[in-house]
Amino acid sequence: MTVPGKEAELLTRVVSGDRDAFDAVMRNHEDRVFSVCLRILGDREKALDATQETFLTVFRKAGQFQGRSAVGTWIYRIAVNTCYDQLRRAKRRPSESLPEHVDPSDPSAEEAIESAALRPEIEAALAELPPDFRNAVVLSDLEGLSLPEAAEILGVPIGTVKSRVFRGRRLLAKQLGNQIDQ
Amino acid sequence: MHDHPLDLIAAFADGSLSDEAEARALVESCPECREEYRTQTEVIGWLAATPTAEMTDLEKAALHRDLWTEFRRQPGKSPATPWWQRLAYVAAGLFVTVGLVSVLNNDTLNGGADSGANTTADGAFDAPTEETPFVAQGSDDGESAPEMTTETTAAATATTAAAGAGGEESFALPFAELAEEARANQADRALTEGTDRDVEACMARVALDEHVVVDEIDLDQIYLLVMPADPEAEPIVTFVVLPRCEIVYVG
Ligand SMILES: [Zn+2]
């Protein structure tokens, strides 16, 4: 856990060009940013790109942080918007290849990729969901964020997130029901 | 007859209701409300059992390197770092990465010698519930979802490494084999085990009444290995932990 006030102070130091401060902000949030991006985009390489773009935006916009929400919430919101942009920009093409960044001799790479994989049928069903529903389900049920936090990140009222999560689950169940339930 | 308040039932399923009495009564008395409850619980279970996605150490190193390269192109903002210093950073990053990986591997081997199997099993079972707010139902201990921390990441990496490197018997990863074995044992063991009333009540509570308990694994708690009763059904394995009666793994 990071102390909110301390994190806001870190951002102030980022604005003044403090490299260590930015490293600290990254360390605190890069794992979840990547995880959110991977679940939303469904593609490891794109998720790595989106993670990079997210932190570039964080860096550029650090001076605009108002402190109305937690730094983490602000960053995940940037991440979700970055993913929205990516989805908008390019039609999704499932990619089988390993990301460029991965060194084939990296012993941790294969395990991490394997453990990050959703069961294919769940991944496919998730990809079929309308993006609004998918993002709500990803943040709430996969990333385990609270409804108020998910609402803040998605920029919609809590009631809207709730109903998106509930409906998203129903759609998932419908799609998965035949494969998993019977 | 009533208008089935599906969102209320859904909120009941994910444990976000402060007053559960009404929803509980509906689930008990109305088949449609019960079906909604089952649907929501099931999907929550599937998603909760999904491991958290992680970057590899090298992906992380590359991310940091690429970002700082980008920052250098942003005029007037980033602290200027000479190229030789950046090279040193990357080299140091790789050095740390390699060191970390070998430390993890050593830990794994040392840990595997004594209680390795147990630790690994605990990690594997508990990880999904710890990192998501999912509590199947009926449990009011209100476990919250801790923020992802470096410690959890390291622990998860260690668990994965343990399962990969150890090669000893453990419950960490070979779910496919477990499922296979469970299916083979299902016919003769299904009806002789897990017939005690607590288990049956729990199975009904987590909406697994058309399933059978094919094994009970006694660790710090009792883990029921549950599979569909129908042998033609897809061999989805569910772990239910007793006495809390929670689904901790579906896969
Ligand atoms: Zn009803």
C-alpha cells in the first residue's frame, strides 16, 4: 500500500524532473497498469505498448494532477483511456507471437506469459463483450478494484459501473454456459 | 409472482449488499432469482480464479529503458542523462534482474526441501481469493483485496518458479493431471466420499449440487476437489475450502 499524500508529493517531484520520484511512481503502479491493459486489449505486446504510453502520459500530465482522487486511480484511468484509444485506432488482430521485448532466453518469460493467460474460452468471451462492459468487469472482477474506484477510473457513476458489471457477467455466462456448464 | 430484482441478486452474489436478508429470501424461494444468483456466482468464480497478469523482469527492464529513452525526446522536462549513464542503468538493471532470478531459484530449491509442497499448494489456492474481492458466499469474514505489492508479485513469481523448477509433487500447477485422475476415480469414489451433511450443505450453498466431491485434500484447511457429476461434462475442477465453504479455484 502506498500513502496517498506521499504519492501526490512524488508527482510534484516528477513535475520538477526528479527521476527517482518517477521510478517510484512506476514501481507502485506498473504491475496493475500492465494487468489492466492486458485484460482489456487481450494481447501482450499491445498491453506492453499501452503500459509504456500510459506512463508517458503520466509523465506529461503529472502537473495536471489535481489530487481529487488517489494517484493510483488517476493512473489507471489514464491506462483505461489509453486502451480505449488503442482499440479505437486499430481493429484488434489476435497475435500469436511473443512480444518483441521478451528475450527468448529469459527464463521467467514463458512462465509469466503462461500464468497470465486466461482460459481461452473466457478470453474469447471477454473479447466479445462491448468494451464498456468488458472494462467494468476487468476492473471489478479481474483486478478486484472497488466499485467506487472502478467508477472513478471509468469516469461514470457507481450505479452505471454496477449495472455494467452485472450485465457483463450475464453476457459472459451466456457465452460460456454452453462450453463450461453443460 | 414478482419482478425479479436481478441487480439486487447480483449484488448479493458479489457480497456487496449491506443487508442481505431480502436477497437471500428470494434466492431461496424463487427459481429465477436463484438462477441469477447461480449465474453471477459462477462467473465471479471463473474470473476470480484467473491469475493476475505480470510482466517478466526483462519486460519491465525494457519498459523502463524505453520510457527513459522517450523522456529524453521530451524537450525541457526530463532530467538529462548522458548516454553512458543510461547504458550503465540498463546494465545495472539486467544485473539485478539476473541476480533476482537466481535468488528466487535458490529460494525455491531450499524451500522445496522441507515444506515446499505445502507452501506451494497454499500459495496456489489462496492467490485468487487474496487478489480479488470474490468470496463465494455465506462467509462474512469480509476479507478485503489487498493492493498488489512488490511482495505479492515476488511471492507469485516464487510460486510459479517453485512449480516450474521443483518437479516434486505439489498442487501448484498440474491441474490437468489432477482433473484426469479425478475423472478416473470419480465413478468409484464419488458416492462413498463427501457424503457428510456439512459437505452436502456447502455444495448446495455454492451452487455445485450437480457436482461430486472426488477428493478431499487435508492441508491447513480441507480442500474439496469437485467435478461435475455427469461424466460426459467438461471436467471443470472446482476447489472448495472447508469449513468456510468458499470456492477458491475453478479451472
Ligand atoms: Zn424471483
